[in-house]
Amino acid sequence: MAYATADALIVSGPGDRRPIASVSAELLQAYASDRIAAAIAYPKDRLVRRDFRLARLNMTAWFASEKLADLCGRTLSLREDEDTSATHAEVLALDAEADGWDMPAAWDMQSPFSSREFERILAADNKRGFYHHEGPSWQFYDPARAVGMQTLPTELGIPPWETGSPLRLFLHWAYAADDDMRLTHAATLGLNGRGALIAGASGSGKSGTTLAGLLNGLNSAGDDYVLVEQGSRIVAHSVFTVFKLDTDGLSRTGMERADFGDTRLNWHGKIEFNAAKFRPRAFTDRMEISALLIPEIAGSRNTVIERASMHEAALALTPSAVLQLPGDAEKGFRFFSGLARRLPAFRVRLSKDPVEIAAAIGSFLAREQDDSG
């Protein structure tokens, strides 16, 4: 397949160039290159700058919308101490309400859309990207320059699942440049700075288990996405402060929506709350990981923790972590396969009692720490 170059693509810009209305597979590479270049060239004095100091990454972000800038500031887990080993990335988030910025193009309905083909076309030009049909909106990233851009239809027109994890894909693409780091779809619970990843299918009880631990003496570095770093030791770093929990999971913890103040539900019928503010002493920046827990809502009298296979560990970790974070899938499979080989995995058959669940997991973690010295 032949692809158009950015020079041949008639898009918005200086002079008499006009916006493009739709993008096909043939135009995808050119559209990505043009939007990145146009975002870089956009006058910075019209944008809001925010510098986010994150785990292992310093990100400079430029926003057309102060509301979106504030949302990112509220949800990202920011560091106070400088990390001299941190890498740097830059993101520009613009929207059609900004002066001189075009409405995002829609996908050409005459051009078949395949997520795998979409990724392949961009990867052939060393780019990463994501298209949200309902926006429409686009996210593009150039790993070689560590620069990304997001083009939105309105100032808060991000995909609905990103209200609690904005800039998530840019963080994923930036971290993926290092073979030993990966943004991971998993929760965490720990004790005295050491703990476990909690992974599994939607509805398995991850968030309810994490909140039960958070309320009853355990620590957490995240409930939905964490940065996992594989070195001589495996460490989970907090990236977002927002926790998400459906009403069934909430009821299992003994809490009510009103306990969190804002009782609105997100697009997936879940409440979102800032764990760093809700339980500041229980929310931690980092946690050494020594096990993988795979929860299951059993409703039994007592929580039962039993050994699981490496295959079960890989199935709990890999599919959602790779599919929800497009780009570099092959590296992702290798990363999580390695993680499943290194971490002992355990099924956790959950009782109905959140206090008992937290106590059982706390006792398990204490034993694991004693055994490892």
C-alpha cells in the first residue's frame, strides 16, 4: 500500500491550506506527521504549560484548555523529589475551540478500520497512535522525539474512560521506550513498602479488594494503572491517584457513594475518587512487588489464598494490559511473560467481609516478607 506524505496532504496550516475532513489508511501516516508538526508549531503563548514530575518521567504538557490541564494535575501522581534518572517527554493537547486549530478529522467510512492495521501503519513510520471514533479525537506519539499530540473536538472531549487517567497512552508510549518499564493494568496492595500486584478480568474484585485494604491498614500505589519496573527487584510506582469502583464493589466494602462526596458515576457506572486525598497515609508512591494476586468473588466465610500457575498469572496480567494500551504489543507480551515467570501467583477467593479480606491479605503479605527475609 502506498501512503501519502505530509507534504502532499492538504490540511490546515499557513496560507490557503484547508482542513482535511476524513482520514483513510492511505492518509494515516501523513495525517499523524502533519498534526504533530502543527501542534509543535502552534503558538505557545496561547497554551497553558504544566510540568509534571512523575515516576521515572518528567513530562512537559501544553494545553489549549486550562480545564484539561487542571484535570491532569488532579489525577496524576506527582513527585516532589527530583529523579535524576528520569527521562523526558512532551505532549501538546489542542482542541477545535482553540483559535486556529481544526476540528479533528473523522475516519473515512469507505476505508476499512482495523486496530491492528492502524497500529501497523503508524509503526511503519515509527509512530504510535489511537483514534476514538465517537469524538472524533486522535492521539499521536513520535517515540524518536518523545513528543505527542492530542487533537480533540472540544476542550474536555477526551475519551470517557480517560477522566481518571488522562494522558494515559502518552505515558504508556513514553515508558515503553525502556524495555524494563511498562504501564500496567493492575492494582496494588502492600505492607511496609512491599506488596503485590492485583490483576484479573473486569468484575473479578480488584478494585473492591484494593479499597478494602486501603480502608483497613494496607497501602496501595494504585488501583487501575501502575508503572511496573523490572530490575533486580520488581517495583510498582503510582501514576494516577484516582481509584474507580462500581456500586457492587462499593457495597462489599461497607461504604456508600455519599461517603466520597461527589456521587456521580462515570461512563462505566463507577465512582471515581482521589485515593491520595481520601486516605493520604495509605497511598504510596512506590512499592516493591513480591507476588501477584488474582482475586475471585467467592462470597465465602473466609478468604482463601492458594497458589496459582504461571499460566494463570500470564492470563491475568497480559490481555488487558496489552489490549488497553496499544502499540509495542510484542514488547508488551515479552514484558508480562517475564513478569509472570518472576512473580509467584496466588488465587484469592474473597469472603464477604472487607475487614477479613484485608486481614487475610495483610497476613499473607507479612508471611511473604518473613520468608524472603
